[in-house]
Amino acid sequence: MIKKILLSSALVLAITFGTKAQDDIKDAVRTNVDRHYNQLTDLSDRIWAFEEIAFQETESSTALADYAEQMGFKVTRGVAEIPTAFVAEYGSGSPVIGILGEFDALPGLSQNKVPYKSPLNEGAPGHGCGHNLFGVASLGAAAAIKEQIENGELEGTIRFYGTPAEEKFFGKLWMVREGLFDDVDVVMDWHPSAETKTAVQKGLALIDFQVEFTGQAAHAASDPWNGRSAGDALELYTTGINYYREHVKPTVRIHYHIQTAGEVVNVVPDYSRIWVRVRDSSREGLIPVYDRLQEMVEGAAIMANVDYNINLISGVHEILVNRTGSAAMQKNLETLGSISYTEEEQDFARKIQEATGKPQIGLVSKIEPMEETLEHSMGGSTDVGDVSWVVPTIRLRATTAPNGTPWHSWAVVAAGGMSIGHKGMAYAAKALSMTMVDLFTNPELVASVKEEFKEKKGDYVYKGFVPDGPPPINSKLQ
């Protein structure tokens, strides 16, 4: 107990005050980000324009991997049987610090760089979650650290993970299964947001599955009695889901998307398919709901006299929050201070808020104290959760869109393609690289981060919600 208290005291002092050497290296990584700002914004804008969705991010992945090679990283492409996944590495030995970078877009959100809805390419995808900024900022941070290793100021290994398909399928699951994180000490992560803060909430665990009903086609007017309707089964199933919603815990969310339920009105449909997603604040709460929804599939099939098939697509864990690492990140945010905006940028933000029915308060730039981690936090889900259960993960949110902006919308695409997004990207790169300096120069910090991870994980043995076989690169879900 005494040893643990002494270690904690030393750690607090190191995080709070740092050393002159640490401060000098942090100045250097910030300078590196500023020096490469134009290159990084150009790379981000190119990915923004590529508009590529899950597992189809060929140009985006190539652009990032090529840039990593230009910066002197050793790049391994097509890892984990995913053509658009890659790893870029520099250095040798310990510590091994990883950083995550996403780059997929969302369907149907193409948007011009204007503060009102105006598709760039009608019906095309768009970066409604800011992932054009995500991968670039993380790679920019990795490059800043790489320079310091190359100069002899830091020792160890920096590793950037190009992680595709976060919006659908969750590509990191297959990268985890491949063992790509097994030798990593700490992983860094960030996400575009409407605020800047350490990310210390757990989000939601999630599971995706697909249900297929198969019956018998028949003429809908002359002999419907010869038909067994897969459409009926699907309707019965969704009715069951909707009645079930009243009887689940408040933390549970159930969504579904009917993918097909017949082609024409005068044929009893012999095939239907639905994609179902269940979320809860923990994987433990998720499993009973998932089990019940599978039982309901069988019930619907019996009532409609059809066959059925259930296919697991994938699923993610909630985040295992690491507050020790987050405290180090918080200090660096306070050192950096808030992002400054021009009046033109604030005007752009207010126009987006007006167009989306939000209070016209512009961009809110303030570093708040680190939040308490809630037992049941809500919000979205991410495959970063699975990474956080195999290696300690430190997370950040940085402002890339106006306060109150609806996420996964055209408004995020618009802001992410201009200077508001660019500033958040550069800020994230600086905060991430500064925190990595702490990890590279302070073994006690790394040890404490890993100790918290071990204590919180306990006896749980990680098992991903991922089906056997290769990733669904050409899935009919696309």
C-alpha cells in the first residue's frame, strides 16, 4: 500500500509540473504540427472529397498510408484481411504507443462547404462524423512524435493504426482479433465533436445482426393461400420489437432497418431481410436483450409459417475508461487553452445553428474540468471500445463543428471541410502528441495507466462480437 501511495504521489507531481525536458519536447511537437499544417489540411480536404464509406475507403487509405511513408514510417498495408486497413510504425523498443485513425464517411450526406444544406454530389456519402479530420490529426500527432524519436529526444515505438469501417461493420474488431494491439502499452484516440474535453464517458455497447425470412411466393390475388409470406414474418417481428421496447431498461436502445420485404405488390413475397441493432450501457445488459430478440425471430417465423436465418454482423464493447491517462490529457488541454475563432468562422457557425434549429451561440471554446465518469453514460457506440478492453486507451474530443450541431448530418460535413474543422484537427494533433510525450518520458505514468486498466478489467476475458471468417468486405449490407 505504501509503495502504491508513493507511486501515485510521484505520478501526480510528474503530471502537474512536468520537467523542462518534457516542456521542450512538447514545444517541439506543437511546432511540428504547425509546420505541417498546410499538408495536413490538404490531406484532410482530399479525404473529405473522396466521400468513401465502410471498407470502400481505397483512396482515403492510400492517401494516409502514402503520407505516412513520406514521413518516414514503415507501412504495412492490408492488415487483418482488410484492404483499407494499415499500420505505420517508427522506432523500436518500449514503450509502444499506438494511435487510432479513422477515415470512413456516411451514406447520403454529401455536402458543400456552406452553412446550409447543399449536396456536393446528390445522394453520395459525406463525412458526417468528421472522420476526414480524425485519421489526419492522429497521423499528424504520430509524425510529430516520430520526429522526436528520430532526433533522439524520445525512445520507444510510435504506431499509427489506419482503421476503416467504424460507421458500419467496425473494422477494429478484426484488427483486434488479428492481435495487432497485443504488444502495445497505451493507445491514444480522439473524435471530432462540438466541444473540446477529455473523453471519459463509456458510451454504449452494441450488437448488430441480420434476420432473413424465407417463404413461398404466390400470386397475391388468384392464389395467396399457396403463399407463405416472408413479409408477414418481418411485420410480425417488428411488431414484437416495438412492443418489447416498453419492457427493457432505460439504458437499452433498439433500432432496425428493413432492407427488403418484397419487390411488387401483387406477389406474396418469399424473402425479407432486416438489420437489427441493440445497444446498452454495458455488454452484460446487452446480451439478455439480444437473446430475447433472437427468440422473437423464431416466434414470428412460426406465426407466418416461414423459415428464418439469423446472422451476427458484429458488435462492440462499451469504453473501458482510463482516468489516469485522461488526467494527463486534461493537463495538456489546459496548457493549450481553448481554440480561437475568427468572426467569419463564428458567423458560419451561427448560420449552421440557424439552419438546424439550434440556439445561435456560435462556437463554444472552453476547457472544462475533467468530468466524472457515469455508470450509465449514453450517446453513441464505437469499436474503440474493443481496443480499450485489450490495451489501455486515452481519449479526447476536439471541436470541429458548432455547438449543438446534429451529428451524422450535413452540418458536420460542412464544418469539417473548412477552417473550423481544420483548427480542431490541428488542436487534436497537438493535444495527442503532447500527451504521448508524457507517456514516452514518464514510465511511472505508463505503469499507472496500465495498473488502472488491469484493475478495472478484472477477471473479464475479452471476446469480440465478431463472426468467424474474414471481414464482410463485400457484404450485401453495403
